[in-house]
Amino acid sequence: MAERKTLNVNGRSRTITVDDPDMPLLYALRENLGLDGPLFGCGLAQCGACTVHVDGKAVRACVHPLSKVGPAQKVVTIEGLSQGRRLHPVQRAFVEEQAVQCGYCTSGMIMESAAFLAGNKKPTDADIKKALANNLCRCGVHTRIVRAVKRAAGVA
Amino acid sequence: MTQHFNPSRRNLLQGGGALIVSFSLGGAVEPALGQGAAAARPLSLAEVDAFLAIDARGRVTVYSGKVDMGTGVRTALAQMCADELDVAFSAVRVVEGDTNLTPDQGKTWGSLTIQLGGVQIRNAAATARAALLEQAAKRFDVKPAELSVANGVIRAGNRRVSYGELIGGRTFSLKLDHAKPAKFKDPKDYKIVGKSIPRVDIPQKVAGRFPYINNLRLRGMLHGRVIHPPSVGSKLESVDESSIKGIAGIVRVVRQGNFLGVVAQTEWAAIKAARNLKVGWSKWEGLPEQAKLFEHVRASKVFRADVTGNVGNTSEAMARDGIKKLAATYDFAIHTHGSQGPSCAVAEFRDGKLTSWSASQATHDLRRQLAEMFAMPVENVRCIYLEGSGCYGRNGHEDAAADAAMLAKAVGRPVRVQWSRADEHGWDPKGPPTLIDLRATLDGAGTVTAWESEFFIPQQTDKSFMVPLVPATLAGLPAKADIAPGNIFQNSNIPYKFANIKAVCHRLETTPFRPSWIRTPGRMQNTYANECFLDELAAAANADPIAFRLKYLDPADKRGIETLNRVAALAKWDTRPSPRQGVSGNVVTGRGVSYVKYELTRTYVAVVAEVAVDRAAGVIKVTKVYVAHDCGQIINPDGLRNQLDGNVIQMVSRTLIEELKFDRSHVTSLDWESYPVIKFPDVPEIVIDLIDRPNERPWGAGEPAAAVVPSAISNAVFDAIGIRLRSVPYTPDKVKAAMRSGA
């Protein structure tokens, strides 16, 4: 049975129609709202490619059911992390460090890092590695990503 | 020789009614619908127009058969073209891997995109530039040497003409001979080549606005999933469609032979349907026992023995008296590509023609395979590359493309297929298991008198290197039953000048899983065994491992020698034999070296790995890796460093933890828990020395550094604990077992 669901995504209230209230948030973002920044990687919360923020916390959208997202909860995707065309400091640092290869993990890495830095202003390399330990990168960009997060730490 | 060109009126912008996505500087993506059936583009490698077009505003489009799979070559190819042509970097955009638009430059593999594809584009650019200069010289009635050119504008005194004015929108109609390329610029005049130009794709990737294949939506598009069999050989016996009646949005269950798929209005509905559909499959248990994998490999029927190295007479040398004999067996596990994003593709059948969008590394080959599969003329199939999750060889992208085509044909609408994680881990083609026997002899002075190696690796059945498409096989559609692991014989022979050498590759008739090439196929496994065993010889001769290598390298191979010396300096190498003496405590450290001349003909790499071994836990930590790398002329140093980081990190992962798990029916390591890959805390520090040789030809860099990482780690572990590990991956259980047996 199709039902209407209201979400607050990237600062806007959005109403969508879904067949399954337990559909993971990822599909609502990508298919219903056309927000393709979060990507499907595993559907098991093991890799982090789909990471978004729900009330500022990093959440794996591939397993987070819509039914758990309240209308007042603030969902932010990577598209909403930047202010218009002005990139978030973590995004800028990823560009400055060229911390990308295929980029399939990048959106999730940035979202995880932004949530982490919000509560950790002066992380060490070890802190950053621990915070990102459950975000996988198959291309092997890890050292650049750590540099980028560190670069962003002063300003994020 | 300068060729004359006659700009033709033939319209050069065409699309054939399908989506074209191109990239220009600043990351702006320009999806555009082609304007009907315009003139077909020339696709011959022997024509400038196949590679280049310049519009009236002087904007240059490069048509590249080689594609950027996340390595940054889109940027590097644009650099090579812009510099050779004398246009601004920002004036160049690159169209990749579209069978209607780009020439067939071969698969994007083997570290050949810059070396081969880029040099072909450079040839086209140099030829075009010479012709444009000649045209301008005629116009101004001066000699070409009196002209200057910059940013696509040719000047003679105060007169000027732009490329756009000379050729804009028209064809060059000039021939190319890649065996006898045009004269390239003097390397000292390169202004864009050799610079770390930021990658054109990164701004969009960090903004979450990159046009991955995963994000392609066509009007009327449906979503499909494939239900793969529970085993490699299961037959489909029954399907109970009523089991998914309750799921809204199901369009069709598609069944053909053992191929089974579902098509739905939404991706989530397709996923739920694939999960819940009740299916009966026959049982099949044809895989070997995992615990006896290498016994199975050794017992496999040999299709052919290829001698890849033969110097002197090893049997005679090994039969002499007074020599020391060494023998060892190495093995290397089956690996999966483990692309971060499962394979994804979109297909549409319309008016008897198939258009396929995918992240295939070889769209021209995929086109031939899809045409064969659906018994269609090749010209009725168009394959278009869109970047997907990074792949490191032939992963599942092509299979997903064939899945999408199967489903699109069945429902008569465009269908997008993205595999599940279990599909990807279970059904992407695998890097085959590799077994290597090594024997050598040393005389009383510690000189190597003979070297013998035997490699047990699957055959390569077909020169076209086509990995069979899974849905074609399942559906019983036409498909060659090829075994295509890639050129895995490479680097079975060694770069060292021993008096007697024999290297033999036993090409096996079969291998347990559909094989393909995964980053550094064969070169890495073979180099792993060779460079570890060489270290065993150095230890037996009580020699320093770097000095031992230098002793046997061809003195004329100055670049190889310099590469080894550079890594020694970079790592502040402590010259002494391995293993270290006088170690104590539970955690001990060591260092190991490894060296490769890729395919014995090109890129040189030497690495030193430093490790810390927790002896009680059997846990190896790679703490630091030093890389000295000579790939000739460097196009983009930062891009190269990024690739070297990737080579090292991915290979530390593959060496220490990666191993396909399976039972008698199928792969059982179907997620990231059961097939773990390296995580941030385990990533080593990486120190790189780029040996730039601007006057040499550019060689590949996507793979060579991977070849030396496993052996450097193994040699470092031996240095630390005096135990030789000969079976990848080096899991704690294996490390502890090796220590117990004191190997």
C-alpha cells in the first residue's frame, strides 16, 4: 500500500510516496528525491558508501529504515553539506589533497569525517583512522584521506 | 613528414540518438542528446579524426577508447593532448569508451592507457598540429618555422589565426601510423605534461554530483535484479511467482534456462523480489575442497607447458657436486576484485538495436560479446562507458551489462541492474590460484649456478581475452566457453643473469572459478615467488638482499640498477644479510626488499617494506613502505603518486588478509566480514621516490608497483623472525603454524 512520508532533507521538508515504510532511507534519497551522492555499496552497513547524517550523526542509509526517520529529524546528504556552491571544509580538503580515486567511497568518507570532526576539533592521525575504520576504500586512498581530514580539522 | 589536409564539410558532431556524457575542465558534465542520425564518426586507429575534433571555438574533444576507471587518466590524457596540440588544458574534454564515438584502443588494462592509448592520442595531436601549422603558413605565405603557436592560436608577426578558424567543426582527414609516429615536441618544451594538474573529476566526486553509471536514469527505466544460482553448476528447477505477489511494483519475472531475474518499478521492489522469490535449484558440488586447493591445482591436467626462460642447462648444473641445493613451493590465494560498488549497468532495446551503458573497461569487446549473445549484427549494438565503482581488472561490470540487456529485452523497456554485495563477491570473475615450485643451486662461494621455476596457472584459451558473460552462460545463449585469466605468464622469467635458468609455465586446462585479470595478474604472483625465493638464496649465501640483486642484474640495465639504489637510499637501507640477529621480545621488526622490471621490458619498481611481527599473536603489521619508481616520462606526478599509494595499500590488503572462501558448491565469502579488506588503522606509511625521465617514453604505472609488495612483506617478515612465509595470505594462523614448524 502506497503511503505518504514526510522527511526533512537538506533543510527542506519533502513528502514522498512509498510502497514500503521499512524501505531503507538510501532508496528514498536516491530514487524518490534524486539525491545520488550517497551510493549503494553493500546493503549491510559494512562499507560506508551510503553514509548520510541524521540529526548530525553518521548513519548507514542502506540499512536505516524510513520508518525510523521522524518528520522533524534532519537528514543531510553530501549534496546538503555544502552551502550552495561553497563546499564544506572537508570537501575542500579532499580536493586540495586530491584524496580520491574512483570516488565511490568519497561521499561516505566525507560524511563520516564531517560528523566526526564536529565533535573532535584536534584529532590525531590515530583518531581519524579509528573514526574511519568502518568506511572501506578499495582503491587505496587512505593516506590522502587521513591528510584531508586532518587539513579540514582546523577549520571544520 | 607533414601530411596535407583538406578540411571536409562532414559534420563531426554526432550522437546517434543516445546520451553522451563528457567531462570538461572544472568538472562540468554535459549530458546531451545526440541530434539524430548524423554522420558516423571515423573509428580507425589510422585516422586523426578518430581521436580528435576541434570546434569553431577552438574547443578540443579527445575520443579515447581507453577509459578512466578512477585512476585519473582522463586528466592525464587531456594533458598529453593539450600539450602536444598547444592548446590550453581547459580547452580539452575527453569522451571515453563509446563504441559509436571512440576508436577501439583495446581494453583498459595492463598499465597501457598512457603508454599506448595516450601515445596514440599524442600522435594524433602532433599530426594535427603540424597540419594546422602548415595550413597557417600557406595562409600567411611564410614557412611553418616562422610561426609561433600558443593556446590554439597561430601567429606570424602580428597576424594570427586560431585552430577554430582553420578547422572548426570539420575533419582533418589525415592518416596516422602509430608504428612511425609524427615528431613529438621536445620534452623540454612541455608545459602541461609533467605537472600535477588537479584531476577534472574530483570536484564533482566530492560534491556528490558525479555521473556514475549507478546514477544514470533513462525515461521509462525499470529496475532489475538477478537471482544467481546457489552454486556454480545448479540448474533452475522451479520458480514460484506467487511468492512475491505481495510486493508492489513487480513488473516481470524473467526466466531463460538457468538465468533468473526480476524487473520492478523501483530498485527496492526488485531487491525485495529477488530476496523473497521462491526458487528451486538442483544441487551441485563440483568445486574442490578448499583445504586441498593447491593439491587440486597440482593435480589439474596440463594443457600445455610454455618455456618462458631458458639459459644454459639447469639439469646439468644442478647435478654437479659440491653445490648447495634449495627448493621451495609458493602459493597465492584466489582473490576477488572487491569493487566498492557492486557492478551496475543500464540497457535499452529499441527498434532492434541495443544500447548498453556500463562501466566496462572494454566497450568494444563487450559490444562483440553482446552481439554474439543476442545473435545481433555488431553494428546494432552500442556500448557506452560511464564510470562506476573502481575496478582493478575485469570484474562484474560486463556481466551486469549483459544482465541488464537480458531484462531490457524481456520487458521492452530500459532496465537498470545493480548487483547485490553477494552477487559481486560471489559472481565477479576471480584471480586464479597460483602455485609455484622453485629450485636453485649455489656454489661454495655463494654464487647462484642454476635457477628453475615451474608455475601452475590456468590456460588462456582465446587470443581475444573475452571472459564469458555470466547471463549468457546461465541462459544457454551463444557464448564462447573461454578461459581468460589474462597474460599471467608475464614475469615468470627473471631479470637476473644466472648462468643457467629454466622457467616453465604449466598452463592448466581448468581452474575452479571463472578467472579474469585482477590488478597485476600473474606478474604479481610470479614476482612474489621469484623475489621471495631470490631472498632465500641471498640468505643462504649470507649476502645482503639488495647487494645480491645488484650482483646479478645486467650491468647494462642502468635504470634497473638505479631504481634499486634509489630505494636503498630512500629507506636508509642497513646493508647486512637477513634475518636480523639478536632479536628479542614479542614484537620484532624487519625490512625486506623486492624489485621488478615489469614484463621484463618496462616500468621499474623497487620497494622496501618494514614490518612489525607480533610473534605470540602471529599478526604482521606493515608499518612503512618505500617505493622507487621509474615509469619513464611522468605525465602527472600527483596522479602517479596516488596510483602508487593505491598499489601499495591494496596489495598489503591482498597479501595479509584476502582469500576467497568456498565450499563444494559456491563462494561462501559473500560480504566484507567474510572477505575482509584493509581498514584505516592497518594502512602503512608510504614514502615515494619518483624517478622522472622526461626524455624517455612514458610507461604504465597502474600495476607495476603492486608486483613487488607481497614479496617485500614476506622478505621483511623473514628478516624479523627468520621464518619464511610461502602462502598468501599471511593470516595469523599461517604465521603461527610457520613459526611452529620453523620453516
